[in-house]
Amino acid sequence: MIVLTLPDGARREVPVGTPARDVVASIGERLLKAAIAVVVEGETVDLGTPLRRGGAFRVLTEKDPESLAVLRHSGAHILATAVRRLRPDAQIGFGPAIDDGFYYDFGVEKPFTPEDVEAFEAEMRKVVAEKYPFVREEIDRVEANRRFSDDPLKLERIADLGADEVISTYTDGPFIDLCRGPHVPDTGYLKHFKLLHTAGAYWRGDERRPMLQRIYATAFWKKEDLEQHLFRLEEAKRRDHRVLGKTLDLFMFSQVSPGSAFWTERGTTMYNTLVDFVRDRQREAFQEIRTPLIYNKMLWEQSGHWGKYRENMFLIHNKETEELDSSLKPMNCPSHYVLYGAKKHSYRELPLRYVTFDVLHRNELTGALSGLTRVRQFSQDDCHVFLMESQIDEEVRFLMDFILGHYATFGLEARIKFATRPEVRIGSDEMWDRAERALESALKATGKPYELKPGDGAFYGPKIDFDVQDSLGRAWQLGTIQLDYAAPERFDLQYVGEDNTTHRPVVIHRAVSGSIERFMAILIEHFAGAFPVWLAPEQVRVLPISDDLAPVAAEVTAKMKAAGIRAHMDARSDTLNYRIREGEMMKVPYMAVIGKREAEAGTLAVRERGQGKKQEVVGVDAFIARVLEDVRSRSLGNSGAATGA
RNA sequence: GCUGACGUAGCUCAAUUGGCAGAGCAGCUGAUUUGUAAUCAGCAGGUUGCGAGUUCGAUUCUCGCCGUCAGCUCCA
């Protein structure tokens, strides 16, 4: 017998091997109808599964988020069912549920065409209508090998299974798949789904293995949820920074330098504004430095990059030695160590924080490049802190405040992750114990919630990562605080302590925006190009209604510029409507219209971005004061994040 | 790097089976002097990504290169 504890504390005692369905039925008939699967001691199993162990027991219905993954996994099987019907020769790879849906990998001679995908979706609807139950079977290894003898992918998977693992299959109508489960009761449960796109994917992610054809899809319990998801995908397309970069005239790319942005005047204004913002916040407690862009291999040999990272560096040909023995820097750390190590440091200087915005180059694979989010040339708001071990606690708190304050300025929410020692690492266990303890206690002291990521740390030390969610709910890993005991050893860094002997400092690597380029991309998408006033490349556009008012408008524009406002006049002879339309499309936060009335009264008819005809007539000085206040307070005002524009 | 799709005017996109490369917007010129999201007319704009090949003839078909995009384990 096993004992199951229900969420309300009630207990059920049932014989070993009782199907979960029977337990659910004993709780209530209506619950059985709504049930998708059950969770026993944290493990999700389907209703047909014989229960082998007891513990906390709860029933999943459509309302439980976990049930969606079950539905999607079943969706993957239904997709495979349809594909096998139309393409019986297709080999079956993996078909898991993923964050936003599911996919399935198929081994086929010819890649799928968009028409194939349409046909698969139509066929899936048939499979759904046929309501095949998902039948679970547990079989032994010999039987498993026999059943999947025609599919080398599955045979390989079976061979990888541990000796003590239960091998199970799931059958829905004509389709059988090696699968751990769980699944929904029958194929009829999949009502709202859509196949999205296809792509090549290496078998088991290994580029030396054959390439399979992956079909991505998504599914939801409710029609509205599916529609909302598809709408979100559309919305993401509309906010795509690569598109907005063009229409808002911020940056471009050219085949003469793949992966490196050309910034226009408007884009450069924004870029500089962002950098100035960080620089300003760092003015008091940090020391900004600049180090060379090119180094010979001595440095990279010392840092260890020459061995492991050389493929990703842009190497430079040496005329005298005829060798590729130097490179553009792909990161700042080693050069900061060189500068630190060049003179003696007292404990009184610590923590010493070197910051820089130097340009970095990484030779990314061509296929990895994508807009501003994956580039070959970029800058980081990079910082290396040299400190005593006893200062870690306070320093981490200081850096965290700094980082979170940065995101808050843009209305971005951060999730904090604490990553501990990976399997492949350097340094003793004792060192890792100390480092992890120090970092986590500092993290705890901040009182902020965080997530644990065991094994996800850097090879030289544990770290805290900051994942930021933009206005579409997409997560980006930006900031990081990494503890490093290894670099000070490698570079023999020292400080003179209170006791007048030399000691080894600890290094903390810190980034806030990550790369400025990528952060720009995130901001463009987060705000949908409608930037807060302080960040907008053009803050005010002054529009004289007719030519004869241009001199007045020019004077007003000059006054705004003198006050430090990024103002431009548009006195072209096009109609006011035309010029306003253009200003709105360029997402200028304010348009100031000057007609005869305003010229005489010394006022402006102010139109706020996205507010349509709602206009306000204010004095020139009052308006200037208002814009300056927007800038000073870095108000999010009517930015795209605030309005969803 | 690998797989697939794509590359036509500054931008967004057309161009039957291979048969003179087009449109809208933007630009320029002129007229219009405008009161809150497109005034009208005219003009100009191209080595169809680059290079070979097939053909009487290539934007279209074939090959190579360059670039862009979707992806390349969230494990049965």
C-alpha cells in the first residue's frame, strides 16, 4: 500500500500500482473530468500511470501552469503522428515542450516546405478530431529495441538510458513513441495550436551529427491565450529594433563590416546619452580608464585566452614576424590587471573600481550575428573591482544597488540569479566554498529574492546574474557580478596590507547594461521606439504654421537649444498635417506648433506624442522648464513602455 | 561554421511559361501658406548583392562567393 496526501491534508491509502485516474475518481467525478495529470511528490505523471510511491498528491487541471507543458508535449506527439502519416519515412528525434510551445525534430531526406507544414497542421486537426487515447506501456530494453528497430535515432536514445530507468512508450492511434510522459488523456485535448516555423537542428545539438528538421509550434488551453500569444509575436515584430533602427534613423549595417553597427547622428545621440548616464552615476565611486585595443599574444597567453578563445579573436598580422601574434581585445579584464599591476597599491585604496567603455571585438560566427543583439564590435559598461576578501559583502551590496537602480530608470524589472560552481572549474574546493559563501551572504543581506542556479557559475568563480524583462515579457541576461579568485593569481596582483606585507586582492567583474549595443536594442524594443524625453534623440520639434512665422520659430528653437534641449525646427513648406504626421512617425516626444496667435502671445501649442489632438497652449519658458524637468527626473512619461504604444 | 529561406530604386514591395524592370512612399523642381497623422503637378532615380555559366535573349535556370533572416538539446 502507498499513502497519498491531498492538498487539503486528507489521506488516501491505495494499493501499489493503482492508476492515478482511480485516485482522482475517488476524490470526485467532476475533478476527474477536469483532470489533466497528477503530481506525486513533485513528479508529474498522467492519469493512466500506475502509482508506485506515495507522498504529496495533487491534481492538475487547465488552471495549473504545469498542465500546459503536458498539453504541449502531447501536441508534439500529435505533430509527429501527422508527419508520420504524410511522410512515413521520417525518423523521429526529440519532441519536448518548451517555454512558449513545443517542437519536434524529424530526420528526413528533403527539408520541409511551407506547404508541407500547412499539410501537417491540417493532418494534426484530423488526429485531434479522432481523439486517440494516449496509452502508456512499460517495456524492457529488448522489446524497446525491437519496436524501434527502424529508427536509428530512437535506438541511440534507448542505448543511452540507464540500466535502472523505466522504459516507456506512448501510443496515440497509429503513432508510437519512446517517451517518459506524461500526456493528456487523448489527442482531442489539443484544441488551440499553431505550427510556427521550421529550422534545421543538429541531432542532439552536435554539429558533427546529422541535421534534423525541426518544426516549432505552440498550443494553449484557451483560444484567447493562443491569440494573445500570436498577437505578442506580431507585436514583437512591430517593435523589432532592426526595423525601428531603420525607420527611426538610428543605425544601420553594411556588408562591408558585418556585425558592426553604423550609428547615425540620431543613434549616436542616444548612444552617448546612455553612456553619459552610466558615466555620471559612476563619477564618484569609480575610476574610468582607457586601455589599448590591440595586444600581442603575451597578454593572452598570461590570461589563458590564447589557448581557448583565439578562434573568437580578431588576429593581427605582424609584419616583422610574419605571424598572427596579436589581436584586438575581446574583453577588458586582462588590460585592467596590467594597469593595476603596474604600481603598488595600498589597502587604503580598496575597493578600487576601474570602469571603461572601451570598444571590444569578438569574431562571432556569421550565423550567430543578429541586429544589435549579437555583434562583432561593441562596448560594455565594464568594471573590475579590486578588493580585500573582507570587503566582498559590502561591495556586492553596493554593486547590486547600482545595477538595480540602472534598470529601474528604464522601468525594467530584474530577476536575480545566483550561480554556483560548475563541473569544469579552476581553484580548490576550499576557495569555492569561501567564494560562494561570501557572495551568497552578501546577496542574502540585500533582502532581494533570488533564484539558485547550481553549476552555472563561471569557471573561475560564482556569480550573480541579472535577467531583465522588457515590456513584452521577454527575458535578457544583462548585468553580472562575478567573483574571481583566479585572475589575481594569474596576474600576480597584490596590495600592501595594514600589516605592511603583500596580499592577494580578489577581483569582481561587473557589467550593468552588458553590451551598450544590445542594451540599445532592448531599449528600442521595450519602448517601441517611443523613448522617454531624456533619452529621445530629438526631444522637441518646432513647427511654424506658415513660412512667415519661421523666424519666430527659429528664435524659439534657438532658445530651447541654448537651454540644452535637443530641439529641431521643421519649417518646410508642406502642410502642418504632413509635418505632424512625420513627427509622430519619428516618435518625437513633443511637437511645438507656432501660429499667429502663439507668435503674438509668446506661447506654443504643444502636442504630446501619442496624444492626438489633445493640445495645450503654454508659454515658451514654461514649456522649456517642463522639458528640462522631464530630462532631470528621467520621467518615463508617455514613452512606449508606459503607454504600450 | 552548419541547414533552410531570402537579396529588385533611399524605404516597402510588383514583374505570366526566360522576351524592353514597374508602383507607392521618400528625394528634387514648381505651385500652394497651410491650426494638429499624408495639398497638387512635374522630374529624376537601377550593372536586379557580386562573379561565372547555359541561352538568340537571364531579375527569372545552374554553380561559386558576399550579405540578411529563422534556427542549431528548454534532452525519450
